[in-house]
Amino acid sequence: MYAVVEFGGKQYRVEKDMILLVDKVKSESDTLNLDKVLLCSDGSAVSVGKPYVSGASVTASVLGKVKGRKVRGFKFRRRKKYRRTLGHRQDYLQIKISALKTA
């Protein structure tokens, strides 16, 4: 059983007990309800939404906030003695899919 959900402008294929890194959002509660389900499958039947499957939802629990790997940026101007190194680490929200509810 799996589903394709839309969260934060991106699409994710999720299954039960799957750990997922999504873009950080403000969440005061320990659970998230992902109700924008684009597709859900129970093994034999596949439901495709137009654009979303009505009555389907995915429940996820928040595990915590994590940082991604460091990405280096480098600026350079030749013959001008100009060099700059930039670093960035993206913030992510780590969630665990706890339940899939189909229509």
C-alpha cells in the first residue's frame, strides 16, 4: 500500500513506517495530516485524483528538525584577487508516516 502526496510544493511517494525528509514548516503539534493525496494504491486497485483523491489522507508523526549536508558555493573573478567561499545547510523536517487512509 502506497500513496503519492503533495507537501510543500513537492510530490512524495510514501508507504507506512517510512521516514521522510521534507522542507521545514512550522508545526506546533507532533502529528501532520497530509490531505493532498494525488494517488493511492492498496495493491490491487489504484485511485487517481482529479487533482486530489477525495476522502484519502496520510497521517505522519514529526520526529524532529535536521540539517542537510553542507553545500559549498564559490565566487571567483579572474585577475582581480577576488575569491569568496559560501556555505549553506538546508533545514529539513524529519517525519514518519504512521497511517494511510484510502477513500
